[in-house]
Amino acid sequence: MNKPESFWDKTANKYDQLERKDEQTYINIIKRTKTHLKISDIVMDYGCGTGLISNEIAEYVKGIHAIDISSNMIGIAEKKAKERNIANINYAHSTIFDERYKKGSFDVILVFHVLHLLKDEHIVLQRINELLKLGGLLISATPCVGEKLFLRNLLFFAGIVGLVPNIRSFKISNLVDTIEEGDFSIVESDCLKKSSQEYFIVARKI
């Protein structure tokens, strides 16, 4: 088992409890995401975790393919969806490079709290672009800890000792440039939470 997968598997059982401390941010993400969705949309939730967002938006789209590298996270997400009788989400322990996902097959790809954890964000963004239909949307939320020197240094040392995964210290300008370099046009960009400089960005495949 690789290190990131192991970390998230160990975190899975307490993940929802930890995220509830930032519940208002999730409420804002879900509310803003819904405004970009259509009932005919086929959506991918990349790095879906325990289904906190997929389960809330399921009724607003045709179907969701929700994937995560943690099998424990997927297990929890599936259980919650079953308890709510949500039938249009396919949860899978998988990666975005899974060959089952074909070019141009998604209207929207959600990338919440993922981009700053990637070693190869340029390659991942290319894959996202490939999977989206022309004009399809990438909807993301990403903490840009590079804007906060103390927070950046704190997370850097926490990553070294294994308390958190290694985190990319994006500045918002770097993040926007990175997304645009992946052949996307920015539709919307806004700071959701000033303390962590978390940015909500919507980008369209061009």
C-alpha cells in the first residue's frame, strides 16, 4: 500500500468528524457547485472521500462516478449513500487514470481538496481535460497555503514527520496559471475561507 493511500485509510473513520469543524465551507462549496449543475450532467467526483459532496448533489444530476484512492473512504461513502437510498452514484476505489473512464465522457469533474496533494498536477489536469466533454467544467476548491507563510511552514514540517500528507504550497496566481495551462478558461474564482486561503475555482475546457 502506498503512503498516501495508507494515510487516508487510517483517517477515514474520523474524517467526517474532522470535516464538520469546517462545515460552513462545505455548505458553501455545495451551494455554489449546484449553480453550475444540470439534471442531464454526468459527473466525476475525483477524490470523493466519504461522499460528503457527492451525496448532497446527487439529486441535481443524472449520475456521478465518485472515486478515491482510499478503499476505507469509499466504504463509508457507499454506506451513507445506501442509507439515503441514493442510486445514481457509482463509488469506486480507483484513480483518475483508470482506463474504464473514456475521453469526453463527463460534463463536470469535481476536484475538491485534491490539487494541493498531487505531485503531478499538470498530468492530472491533462487527464481531467481529456475526460471532459468540450465546454465541460472543472469545479475545484483548493487551499492556497503559499499565501500564508506561517501556515506553509507549519504544514511543510508536519508533512516531513508524517502528520499530514505532503502539501503543495500554491499561491492563487500559481493555481490559476496551472489550471489555465491545462487548456481551461477560468469561469469563476473566489476565496471561500481567508484563514486557509481556500479558493473555489470553476474552469471550462477549451
